[in-house]
Amino acid sequence: MPAWSERIEEGEEARLEALAGRLRAVQERAASGGRPGRALHLKPIAAAEGRLEVGEVPDGLRVGIFASPGAFRCWVRASNGSGGRRSDAVPDVRGLAVKVLGVPGDKLIPALIDAKTQDFLTIANEVTPFRSAEEFVTVIEAGAGSALGLVFRLLWALGPSRAMSLLRDLQRELGVELAHWLDRPYYSALPIRWGEQAVKVAWFPVHVPDADHPMDRARHDHYGPDFATRLRAGDLVLALKVQRFVDEATTPIEDPTVRWTTPWEQVATLTLPRQDLDDERGRRLSSLVEELSFDPWHAPTDFRPLGQLMRARNVAYRESGLARGARGEPDGTEVEELG
């Protein structure tokens, strides 16, 4: 079996705590005296109910809920990645977060060891241009001001060569206009443990219903209504696939800028059944999902996130959740609230 490993430098824990503090400061400044919202992925696009179905899983990947056939209720949140509520026309990270309910086993976060959830956080980009958590937070801080100021702040913080390279990468990765929210796969971009394996995961669209009218891109919020229109028309189906680590040269754990090229292997199917996101139940679900936190560290111990950027999320996501008073992990009673 390939031998993967993490590279944790001395003093990393303290540095990641400091970076989480800087990110929380951005979150609190954006609140303008009110209750803070999410530090990132603030703007919701849609919230929907789904069902994750596990069938036959390839050898070496039968771990946790993927060890045997079964079905699990899910809640899905689509979102724009920035810490603001900008127009959908503005280039941004597009996110898809899935919370699987009723997941057995001890969880990674000690305070949530008995939680019954597992989260998968993905974006519409296969890799991230950030080499480290330090670069990521620096860009978030720089982007909190004006667009022109962003360039000068990055030049100052990263130096001309790295700043311009990163800006080119960001423009290429974020500047792609989506035909609709699920016209492409959504990737973890960062690795996680999968039993004894290390993998990256992604949701691949299998069936997306047609909309009954063209998307109105002149609207400030156009992706959400289009998503809702498609779900009113029929079931939406995604395949959950993973690609395995093979060696540090081609599938590095600590370098998030490298695109892995190992084959994608299917482990489950996610179906968002036909539903009305705008009816009473849909609105209640949307409110509930907005109160929740989504975190790759909401996972069983066999699915530990890997790499420095993932370790940084372990600190930063909980700091962000505490700052905004996020709701605790679902325990099953929430289904009654939805009616």
C-alpha cells in the first residue's frame, strides 16, 4: 500500500492559531457591529435535502459508511466562497457542502465525538492556488478591501513575483462562468484519509434537470433561482468519487497546487429528489442549514483531513462557528422541525 505521510513543522500549531485569529478578525470587521456571519462562503445559493446511497465499493475503499451498502439522509448547501454577499456575476469560489446524517462511530473533534454527522466540503476547482495557509489568509485579508487595494496589499505581503503569479492563478480558477451551478464536478481540492488510504473526493454530476427558462444573469442572485427551478423539474443526481494517493511526486499531501491524475473511482450516489426549495418546508430547511456549520473535520476518525491547509481549517472553522454562534451538529430531532 502506498506510504503517504504529513509534514508538520515545529511550531505549526501556534502559527495556525494565529492565522485563525486573523481570519476571525476579518469576520468580525465584516459584521460592522452586528452578529458575525460566516467568515467565508457567506452567501447561500441553495439548501436542499438529499439521499446518499452506497452500493458496491472498490477494494481498499470500504471504510466507515462506505463499508457496506446503505442509504443516508443528507443536507446540501450551495454557496459563494467570499465573505460578502456580492452579485453572482462576480468571479468567486463556488462551493457545495454535504452533511451526511446518521453516521456512526467516534468523530475527530473531541467535543463532538458522539456526533452523528460527516461533512464533505467541495469547490468547483480541482486544485487551490494557495501554497500554504499563510498565503490563503493573506489573500483573504487583502481582499477585504477594494479591488485595487488588493493588488498593492498582495505586492507588499508576498513580493511582486509571487503576488502576480497568485493573481493570475486566481483569475484563471475563479473567472469561469457557470452555465448552471452543477455544470461541472465539485472537488475537495485537498486530501483526506480514507481508512489506510489517502484520497481526494469529488461530486460528479450524473443528471441535472433542465430549467424551464433561461437563467437571468442580469439579476444580482441568479444561480439560486435557477437551482430551485431545476429541482422543481426533477431529481438531481451526483456521483461521489475518490482518487487515491500513489506517491509524493504525483499525488503530494502537502502541496495543494498539484492536480492529482490518478483515476476517479465511484463510492456512492447522491440524489437530491424533486423538491420545492421555496415552499414552507424548503424555507425551514434553508433556515436550519444556515444555522449549521460545515467542516471537513466533522468526520469519523478514519476520514481525517490531511495537509497543512486542512489542519488550518481544524482551527479556523471552529473559531468562525463560535464567533457566529453556529448551531450544534444535528441529532435527528431536526427532521421533526421541518415537518
